Amino acid sequence: MVPPTSNTPVLGELEIQVLEYLWSNEAATAKEAHRCLGKPRGTSVNTVQSAMERLFRKGFLSRSKSGHAYRYSPLVEKKALLASLINDVVGRFNTDSLSSAAAILDAAERIDENALDLLEAEIKKRRGDKN
């Protein structure tokens, strides 16, 4: 998968839901995604197709012809996209590293206690600590 570039394009709510769906299902046509995403929201197949096309043009999805429709697949991993979005937000503020680290810790704590444990383990791993 291709890592997202900095200055990641803005994503709308439906675009995020499409990405989440494709990360779980690997590939789908607009009709397949609509069954899960569009019907509950009262959104048309065309609206879901438009969101998938926008994600394709933004470089987040690939597509291949499948009969009369396109089958879309994610080009970016969720973890990489989240990291890029967080880096973009942090980079927009002229803050010191302490403020940035505190914000990241606060965000991890809001997710759940396991997120803090994962963050702590990742920091140790990157520093080469065996403790």
C-alpha cells in the first residue's frame, strides 16, 4: 500500500465511512458499499459512487473494471492515514514538542486505557528498550 502524502486531502464523513468499509472488506463496488453504508443513511447509490470516485481521484483508492461497474480497493492503510492526518494537524500549529506530545497522549487516553498501553509499548520499541 502507498503511504499518504503530507497535506492529506480533507475527507468528508461519507468518504471516511467508505474507507472504513473497504478496510474491512478489501474491495467493493458502489452497490455493495451502498447496501451497508447508503441504505441506513438514506443515501443513494450515486452518492456512494461519487464518494468512491472522489477517494479514487484523491489517491486513496484504486479501481478495476468488474462487469459494468468499478471495484474499488484501498491504496492506503488506516494506520498510515491516521498518522498522516495527525501529523498534518500537529504541523499546522507552531508548538513545541512537549505540547505536541501532550496532545497525542491526551488523544490516546480518550480512546481507552489500552491505547495508552500500546503507545507506551511502541515508544519503548522505538527507543530500543527491552524493559
